[in-house]
Amino acid sequence: MKKIVERINLPCTGFFTREMRERGRRVGFSIVTLDGRQGVMAHVDIRSRYRVGEYGVKVQNIDRIAVPSM
């Protein structure tokens, strides 16, 4: 994604998600902004009332990292 944005050569903002894996098993997702900020978005070890399937969602990271990048 970052390589594509660099090739476009126009101002771009936003974020994408990346799988987090441990011992070959997906355990969560990280947020990565196009300007390089990142943090955990959801993980099996996060205790949260907000869940997507087996993953607890770290809402504060979405608010702090993803939302400002849009």
C-alpha cells in the first residue's frame, strides 16, 4: 500500500490494517497510517466490551490513530 501511495506522488491520507501473527496463528490486527503511525486495533488478549469475533477491540487506538488519519 505504501509503495502505491509513493508512486501516485499526490498527497494521501488514511490507514490500513495488518494481520498480527504468533506461531503461525492470527492473533489480531494492527492499524498502520500512511504517515507511519501504528498501534494495535484488535487482539485476542484484549479485554473489551467491543468485540469482533474472538478479538477485543482497542477503541482508543482507533480514535487516536485511525480517525485522525482520515
